Amino acid sequence: MPALPSHRLDVHLVPADRTDRAVAEVWSVWEDWVRRGYLTAEGPGPLAGELIPGGFVAARVDDPRAVVLYSNQVGGFQVRCPICGHGLAREFRPPGPTRCPECNGSFEVEDLDCRPPVALGRASIVLMDVASAVVNRVPTGWSVVLRRVG
Ligand SMILES: [Zn+2]
């Protein structure tokens, strides 16, 4: 029997910058959120509920040392052509462009119709085991990626 997706949901907050500067940007937002009470050095702060309604259990900085695709790994993922709607799961090879065999279009990751949304990034803030999928303070230009953890 296949394993059922767990109920744990993590939120990755991903800066648009895909250079190494993204790591410093992530730490800068982390330190700002410590000052605001959303985080402590180790995890959720006293005002974590203002960041995510209901709060979260843990938090960390993710620094994979390369550009990676942040995406849902458990519980379903769809990628479709933004022009003709053709399913592109087989052709999808991030971080490079994806060619649609139906309409012959070529698309960057951010232009594809991905459900749930994905983001290419160099680093992220991870809010783990969130009580809701609503993020009240998304830094300007950052992406929000929800990830079920099996
Ligand atoms: Zn197409």
C-alpha cells in the first residue's frame, strides 16, 4: 500500500535572487523577524501567529549551496503548458527551459502553470509544521512554496 501523505506542511519562503546573495538576504529577513518577535534564534517567536495564523512548530534557514527547485514533494504536483494546457510532467527538467511538444513553446520554470506553485531558488526560510497555509508577511518579490513532508 502506498504511504499516505503526512499532515505536516512546511512553508518555504524563497527570494527571487538566485545568486549567493540570496543567503545573506534570507539571514537579514530572519534577523528582522527575530526583532519583530516572529522568530527566535532557534524557532518560532512569541508573535509567530502574526506571521502564520496559528503559528508553526520549528523554523530554519535552508542553504542547499546551489539553485534548487522548491516544490511539493508529496501529495501531488502538476505542470502544464501556459499556452495550450498540455501536461508537461515528462518534459519538466528544471532549472532549464521546458519545451511543449504540442505547441512547440519553450518556457522558463516561472512561466509554467505549476500546481501547487514552485520556485527556483538559492536559499529559503523554512517554517515547519505550520498551522495554516497563509503567510501574512511575504518579503517583496519572494515566492511562497508549500511542501507536504512525508
Ligand atoms: Zn503547449
